[in-house]
Amino acid sequence: MQNSFITALTHFSPLSEASQQALAAVSRRLVLEKGHVLVNAGMVSDYIYFIEQGLSRTYYLKEGREVTDWLSADGEIAGSIVSFISRQPDQRIVQLLEPSVVWAVSYGSLETLYAHHHDLERLGRLLVSHGLLQLQHRFDALHMASALERYQGLLANRPALIQRVPLGMLASYLGITSETLSRIRAQV
Amino acid sequence: MQNSFITALTHFSPLSEASQQALAAVSRRLVLEKGHVLVNAGMVSDYIYFIEQGLSRTYYLKEGREVTDWLSADGEIAGSIVSFISRQPDQRIVQLLEPSVVWAVSYGSLETLYAHHHDLERLGRLLVSHGLLQLQHRFDALHMASALERYQGLLANRPALIQRVPLGMLASYLGITSETLSRIRAQV
DNA sequence: GCAATCCTTTGACAATTGTCAAAAAATTAG
DNA sequence: CTAATTTTTTGACAATTGTCAAAGGATTGC
């Protein structure tokens, strides 16, 4: 077991030596600068990313404004998940907010690996399940919650993001405006 | 291929005869009345359900009010997904809104099937992926959207629900109050 | 290091949505 | 079928949040 990416994955589910090597063979490690765009809008995203170190933001434009959909930091998965899974174009853009080290795996190579290695297919299922839990948790945090509750939830669950992500992006991540978040911050 | 449940699943991914039979052997078909509680709050949910016909609502209490988290109709999966996946207790309750015919499969039997049938593990991955897409779609529909936009989104995407689900439940499903939804309906 | 740019804060005000209460309508149970 | 219960609608008002504009800070690039 050689790299941080595969080490992190095996914490979800064990992998045979063969599977680890096959996965390592199709993963590429990228050292990228802040601002680099991992996925552009309007295309089918062919890659999924694992952030060894750094920070990415997934966002889209709604009525000319950027809406932050997701934030991924060290040890997490990043990408335009909807497009990657559905194999359809999507308007989401994925951009690095910090200089980052990421691992990239293509959809096609994953498909091949899944077909040949049951343990990787299982790992894939568990990773998607984990993603679903995370998304549901995020959904719950916004559902029927006030702007203050949303901010407090973020503070409780992902405090590091508050330091690392510009306020405007955090605001739309929470489904509120920058002005409202700025005022909440001033009060609390 | 004998039942509607397995037929629906094979539309996601093909299953060998052996897998189909193994799955059929652990699935139970239930004919239940309106109001029946499939999953109670505070416990680990051991079953996942497929609704052959009918309608279920997943909800929880927040400050004494019911918050509708999910609605599942004919041909869809129902249950307390968070608890089922995480194997942790959850406050969500799943209740039938109509007399329904559902198929139930236990977590334990699914685990066993996954371990022995790669094609079922793949199907599981694809089902969870599909669930993730649905949840993301629902999230997007509420993110940075007004009450009117949310209602119009529901009207566009799941018009049947508006006929079948009481207004109060639809309102909290959309993250708004009953009064607001009632007024939107009166205007549009 | 400094100018230019971008981001955040603050203010004034408007729009949206929530709250509480009561009436009207619909549904349920006997 | 009718009474009881629950749900939906409506009204009056309050609270929250959004919008626009401008000032103040911070960051970036040369």
C-alpha cells in the first residue's frame, strides 16, 4: 500500500493486493495551483477526484450569481458528482480554492475495475453510500432551518471551512446572501 | 422473473437467474393499510422497502412540528435510508399515506447477497447512485430558491404528489409553512 | 510596494415568509 | 348521515431575509 489515496479508501472497505495495484495503475496524482478548474460547466465529467491536500468548490450559476453546491477538503472526494454518475452534462464547475494535491480516476477505468474486482465494486457502493449520507446531512441542515441555524450547523460540523472559504461562497453554500451571513457573523 | 420488484430492479442492471432467485428468496411482499408505520423513530432500521403500489412519507419532528423529508410512490424505494445505510438510530419515521403493496428486504440478507453475487453488489451501487442523484436534484430545487420556485419545481417534477399528498406535508417537504403554500396555490 | 481589484461590511428600505388566531372546508369515524 | 376531528384558508401583523448602494478592508498582480 503506497499512496494516501488508496490508504484512505481501504478505511472504507478492505481491498486485495491485486485490486489495490489495479486501482493505483489507473490513478494519477496531480499537483495543482489555486484557481485550477477541475471540471467545466456543460460537459460530461469524466473524472472523479480525491483531495490528498487542499480544497475545492463545486458551484453553478443561477441568475448570474454563483451558488456553491459543495466544498471538499483534505481526504474527501471532489468533482461534479451528478455528471460523473449520470454521464450527462451538468452546469456545475469544480475549482480549487487552494493549491492542492489531488488524485484523479476516470469513469471508464473505474467501470473496468468494477467489472473485474468485486471488492472494488463493493468499495464503490460504500463510497456512494457515504456520499449519500453526507448529502442528506447537509440537506437536513438547511431544511426548515433559519439562516442563524444554518451558520451554527456549519460552525458545529465543519468549522475549518469557515476559516478557509471566503464568506460569499459560504453564504451561498448555506443558501443565504453574503449580507445576511455577514450580519449573523457580526452578531454571534 | 416473477415479481414487479425484481423486474423493476433489473431495469437498473441485469441480474443472473441465480441472483434473481436469491433475492426473491429474501424479499417479502406486504399488503398494508394506510397509516401503517414501516419504520419508527429512534431505532436502527433493518429493512428497506420497494413500493409496488402506494405512497409513503418519511418525516421527523423538529420543535414539535413534522418535517417531511421524503416521499416515495409507486416503483420507488422507501425507508429510513440514513439509518439503513449507517446502521445507526435515526429520528425519521416512515409511514404509509395510502394503502400500499410493498416489498421488504432486510439489511442482513442484503449483506449476504452482496457478498456472494457480484451482480447484486453492482445493482446496489447503482441504486444508491440513483438515490444520490435524486437527493441532489431535490437539494438543488430548494437551494437558493423562493417558495414559489420550489412549488413550481414540484409541479414540474412530481405533479402527481400534489394530488396525493396533503398540503401541510407538501409544505414542509418544500421547506415552507402550510400558510405560505396555501397562499401560493391561491395565487397561481 | 502600490494600484487595482475583489470581498466584506454597513445602512436604509423592500419583499418574502413566518406566526398566531379564527373561520371555512374536508375528512374520518361511529 | 352526521358529528367530531383534522386540514386548509384567510387575515393581520411581525420577523427574517433580500436588495441595492456605498464605504471600508483585504488581496492580488505587476
